[in-house]
Amino acid sequence: MTSAARMFAAALVATGALQLSAGWVGAVAAAVFVATALAPYGSMLLAARVGIAPVAVVLAWMALVAGAGHLIGAQSSAGGLAALRDGIPRLLTAPRPAPPTPELLLPGALVCVLVGLWVGARSTRPGGGLFAPLVGGAALYLGGALLTAGQADRHGVIAVLLVVVGTATWAVTERRSSRSVQRLAVVGSAVAASVVVAASAAALLLPSGEAFEPRRLVTPPPLPLVERNPLPRLGALAGQDRVLFRHTAGARRLHLVALTAFDGSAWQAGAVYRPPGVVGPDTLPAGGRRSTVTTDVVIEALDGPWLPAPGLPEAVSGVDVRVDADSGSLVLTGGARAGLRYQVRGLVDTPIDADLAVAPVPAVAAYLRVPRLPFLFADFAQRTVQGAGTPFEQAVLIESAVRQGRRIDPSAPAGSSYARLETFLFGRLGQAGAQAGTSEQFATAFAVLARAAGLPTRVVFGFGPGQAQPDGTRVVRGRDALAWPEVYFSGAGWVPFDPSPAPADDTGPSAQAKRQVFERVGPNQQAPQPEPATRPRPAASAPNATPPPDLDPAAPGGPADAFGRVARLAAAVVLAALVMLLFLRHLRRYRHRRAGAEGAWSEVLDLLVLVNRSPAPWHTAVRIARDVAATFPAARPHPALRLAQFADRAAFGPAEPGPDPRAPATRRAGRLASSPTQAAADGLWPEVRRLRRAVRQGTPWYRWLAWPIDPRPVWRR
């Protein structure tokens, strides 16, 4: 490689390293990755110049990386070389973009070192500097694209830059016929740029699926929680007047924890928590309309592992917390404490009534599961939603049915099991807990009945906005604690409902939209109030009682959706491999054409590889040509014999006399053009095509169909 080619190769590797650094915050990652990619590359070139074996350089760099990993692991909680072993899983469970900490920078730096060593080793070989820098830069580019889910180079600008620098590297590497190669570089760059622009336009205009996200492949370890169901605390908090915390979110409810799992006895929160901003295995996509709410929170008397936040937390500053990406619950290791201050930015679904009126609901088993549902609940739910035409109308009717005739009683028995809810819904007046309860019973009764009717629901334990203060903050007391149900609508997100008789606020659908539902549906016949059963009776044929896990395979997160993602990824990999293989085959043929008779004979040898007739290395060209002529007959003179004759003449014959430098330029050009050897060489490629036709006629069609994508000629030396 020339010095200019080495500079272009270094530019390719540095460009790929810069693209990889887009997965981290700030310029520290860019500086580290460029240095760790170029330093091994330069050390390989220097070792080749002074005569040091490449293996020694590789071992030295591996020892250096192992030592750095040991030091980083010793300073962190990982310990030893665990920083190297768990580097990638730790990176995939970190926020995006990842903070530039030593343990999170280590995986990217290791990849850059490996790429730099490989590119440097290939560049020291004859002809190795043609493809190795472009492949190394593309590998680093792909790493950055995966870590950012394709957001680092949305319009393909860096991809075009890689192609342009790569073709420029080829232009300066091939000193023979440099003008032709440079013209090819310009044309190739223009074509590559056009392809990238067209692909970007297609990505913007055409519908596409969700981008592949490698972070979904790694699940962080469960976070042990002593308390996974805080609903029993509602009764105790309802009678307290002490200040729990202060916030600046305005007249808006704050989530504490979302409960999604119901086993018939109690509701429970999730156990998989990640740092804020980390992509999690969301089973349901976000709503189409969302607003950003930022609030400052000061804890006073609130305890427990969870912290209040508006909507789905997107970023938290001031504390080291973990978030359940599916429900938005914030968990602080060690629990909340007095004097704790933090700021949280959350995303809140804000659908309009017109969207809710026609929105469908997905069939996701995790939010429809009501195991061993008693017949009383299933029958009550079906009678309640009778006459409703949309999921929103069903939710409004269930909300009204749970609220009607019942009252809030802070002293009512706690619990949300089937037995407690049966007493709450169907018990006779005078019975403890009958027709009365806290917001826990109203919310969980709505959630169970809605699931029985086919609506995906969850129960949220949180707080009302609290009392406004002159300084603009709000004080939240124990009596502001409440629970409410939420229903998921496709395209709208999680929508809160309020089945309790407490005064309504501005959260959830408007009162006008609910009145319009009753005007359309008309008087709804309420289910009879049966005697409470002594024990909950399981309903063998209760509709939607326990939906199977594969209720909707095509739903987001379902088996079909996961299979579709894997299939799309596999198709993309296969397509990229085919495109690269076709490119390498065409480039190889182009170089053969520029090499004259020797290149034409190389085409003959490639053709023999395709028909599984590779000759022995000691066979002469004439012997090989005779074997080909005997196996694949053609019109005389046989093209293989002519190609072998000219290949032998080019390899072993006397050098062609050049033009007289003292002759005029016109005479020199005329003599060169009239050279009999050159004139005969110009007619070799028609002979190559004639031989190819003869070989194809002597080969079954199902074999020569795969010749354009057969990789074996590329590996032939």
C-alpha cells in the first residue's frame, strides 16, 4: 500500500469508529474509539516495516485489553475480568445513549481494537489493502447502527462517506490503469450515493416495521422487592393528614406503581427494572398523542421502594433509579427517604375523545388474564356491556356499573381477591364490605370485569395532584392516595377511568364523551344482585376468563411478531451477503479484463471451479485447455486452446518491444495499436464468452443457474 492508501484506510476506520461512538454520550467515546482503532492499525503497519511478527502484536494488544479490563473491574462492583465478560450485556441494559463510564466504554473499545488489528494485518498482505479497511469501517458502522437502532445515520450520510472514501482508497491502491480505476471510483460513488438516497426516501415514504433492537435480547436480572402489592396501604393512608411529598407537576395525578399481574387473590407489580431510557420488552406500543411532563419532587414522609412520577418516566436526575419499561414504575434501591430530591421527565398519553370512540383494543394475554374467574363476574360483565358497539363504550358502561349504588368507605376491609370483590359487588347491605370500599375495590373490580369483557387493563396505585401552595408547588398528603384502573386502546395508549363515586377530575375521557355513550347505547339493563357465594365458583365456560397466551399471535410482542422480526433480520443479512458477493464477482471480472491474457485465463480457471473441475496446481495451461476441449466441445479452434496459448505467451514469452521514444507521438500510438500481440489480446474476451457458452451447454441448467452467486471463485487464488 502507498502512503496515500494508508491514510485513506485510516480515514475509513476512524469514520466507522466515530459512527460507533454515537451509542454513547459526549465526545469522550469518540476520542477513545478512534484512538483504540487507529493505534492497533498503526502498530500492525509499523511491525510489518520493522519485521515483527503480527502474532506478537496481537498478543500484546490482547494483554493490554485484559489488563485494562481487570483494572476497570477491580474499581467497580464487577470485580476482576467480569467487566470484559459482562461488558456487552451491561451495555445493552444501560440507557441509550450510554453514559461514557469505563465499564460501558470497554466493549466498544475492545471491538475497535479487534477491527484495527484485523485491518492492519490484512493491509500488510499483497492486495489486502483493497477491501479490509472498507470491511472494518462497515463493521464499526454496523455496530453503531445496532446500538442506536438506526438513528445515528438516519439519512445515510456516513454510509455515503464510507463508500466514497473506500472507492478513493481503491483508486490510489491500484496504480495500474489508475485513470480507469479513478473513473470507476467516481461512478461507483455516484451510484452508491444514489442508492442510499433512494433507500432513505423509501424508508420515509413507504411503511415499514419496527427496527431491530438488540437491547430486547438481554433481560436484566430481577430486582428483589419486599413489597410487590402496595394496595393494602390505601386504607391506612386514607385517614392520614401528614405530608408525603411535594411536587411541581401541576393538577395531574402521579403514578407510584402499576400492577399488571392478577392471580385471583392479589395484584402484583413487575420485577424487571432497567435504568431510565433503556429499551425494554414492551408488549404494547405507545399512544399516538403524548405530552411531556417535568416535575421536581421532594420526599417527606413517603416510604417504600417506589417513587412517584408522571406517566412513563423518560429521564430521572438526582437519584439512581430503575424503571419498569412496560408500566413506568420507578424503583429506588434502598427505598424512599425523607429529604430525597429528584427531577423526573415523563411521557403521558393524551388521546382525544374522537380517537377513543373508534379505537380497538389488542388481545394481549398478559393484560387479559383472570384465572379461575367465577361465573358471577363473567355473567355480570357480559350483561353490563350488552348493547355496546365499541371497546370505549364497554369501558364506560363497566365504569358506571361499578360506581352505581356504591360508596367510598375508608374503614372497609382491604383486599382485591375474588371473595372480597364478590362481597363488594354482590353483597347485601349490612354485610362488612358490601357495596362499599376504598378506591382499591373500585379500581380492581373494574379491572377484573373489563378483562372478563375482553379489555386489556391494569391497576395503578398513585396520588392525586394534592393541594396547591402559594409558591407553585403542590403538597400531597396521605388522604390523596388512590388507585384507578387504566384500559389500553390501540393508537391511544393507556387511558385512566374512575369508577369510584369520588369527585371526578380532568384525568381520562371527558364527561361529555361518556354522556354520548349513554345516549347512543340507551338505558342499560343492570345485572341482578345475586346472593354472595360462600366460595368463588369457577366458570368452566366463562367468556374471556383466561385467554390463552397465543390469543393474538400477531400482536406486538407475540410469537408471530418475534418470528417476523427474526425473519426480516435473516432476510436482510442474506440480501446484504448476496449484494456483496455480486459486487466482488463483478470487481474480480473487471480486474481480469484489465490484466489481458493472464486475466482471461483466470476467467477460465474460475469457470472450472464453478463446474467442480479445478485442475491440479502442476498442470500446464495447454494440458488444462485440452481437458476442457475434450469435456466441453466447441467449434474449432476451441476457445480454451486459444486462451491457453496467449496465457503462456504472456507469462513466458519475450517482452513486447515498446515504441521508439524518439519517434513522434502519432507514430508511437500507431505502432502500439498495430502490435499483433495486443490486437490478438483484444479478441480474447469474445473467446471467453464462447467458452462460457460451451461449458453452460454441457452442464445441467439447475447447476449453472447458481453461478452468478457462487462464492468459490472469489476465494480462488
